[in-house]
Amino acid sequence: MAHRQVINYALVSPTGRVVTVPAPGCGVVRLTLTATEIRSTVRLRSVGYSWPGSGVACFPPAPHVHASIRLRTPLGGRALVDAATGHRVPVITATSLAQPGWLPAGARGPQNSPVEGWTRTYNFPTRNDRGLLLIVENPRSFANPQEFSAQLGQLTHLTVAGHPATLLVQRRDGAIVEDEIGWHAGGYALIVKSTPLAAGRRPFSPSVLKRVAASLSDPPTTN
């Protein structure tokens, strides 16, 4: 079954030629993307495909469900417009990302994905005891910044490069199972997060996350 999808945001490659959008709809297993280019505007049309009857039990698409298209010419100053709604599509460009100045030894990546904005995932294949490290960045204009809840774990307030931040640590049987730091800078919401990935692996400690967060350059201010 095919359904036209609303485009909440788009990721644009460093060259400005490749545009990627995620699948926001329920039950989407495949996504297609087409573009109509004119001098001042690029109109995007996204269509999601789901299994018959999947709408009965609505579930979010997997992180890998997204579609990309290569434009004839770089996007430049042209506006991206959602053909389904006529609304301008918020954009995250590779050049707008805050860059880490320090990562733990053995980091490989990043693997980029359009999850919660732009998520960069680093893995550590030579460190069998460690899980994943993620850096998430999204414009606050289209996504509500993540609000950490004390019900999820232990909250600590701190600062990252002068910006108020919150550290959330989740524990099970006294051991850390996930931790993350969130803050706002340059009109973006940023999160540095670590997860175990698999049994026998541990997330990085809050002190490591603090060091990664402190090393991130502030993203350019969004318009």
C-alpha cells in the first residue's frame, strides 16, 4: 500500500547534491523520493509503502527506512518544499554539524542516519567491552528538544561550553545501562549518548560523555 508522506525535515550532503528524508509514517517498510527542481525551489515528494493491514497495529518505521535523491545541481540557497503540504522543509546540512574535537580511542565512523535529526554513530570494534557512542543534532524549529525525565534515571545539571545541560544516567542493578547529555546551542538541540549495543558491552561513562560534549564545536546558528 502506498501513502504520501509528510516530510518533517531533510538532510543535505556536503556537496549539496544529495537530499535524504526519513519515513515519519506508521508501518512504512519502504520509501521513495522524487524532486522537481526550478530556479528558486526544489519540491520533494515522498511516498511510503507499507504491508497491507499494517495500519491496524501502528508502529514507527525502523531507523534505516529513509530515501535519498541526487539533485541535478547543488541545493544552494534554494528552498526545499514538501509537495504534499506546500510547506518549507527544515534542512540539516553536513556543514552545520557540530564537530567533535575528541573521541575515545578506537572510534570508527561515523555512520550517519536521519534519526531524531542527524545522528552520527561511532562503534569501537577493537574494544569488545564498549558499546556505541552517538551524537544527535536537530534544529529546534522542527523537533522539540528532548526533555529528560527523572523517572528515567538520575538527573544532574551541568554546563557544556557555557550552555546549560542535563546528564541522564540510567542504571540497572547498580550498573549503567545508558547515559546521555543534552543541551541547546546555535538553535540546535544536541545529545551525546552511549548505549551498550549488545550483552557483555557497557556504555561509556558520564565522564567520557562530558569530554566528548565539551570538545564539540558550536553549530552555526540556524536561521
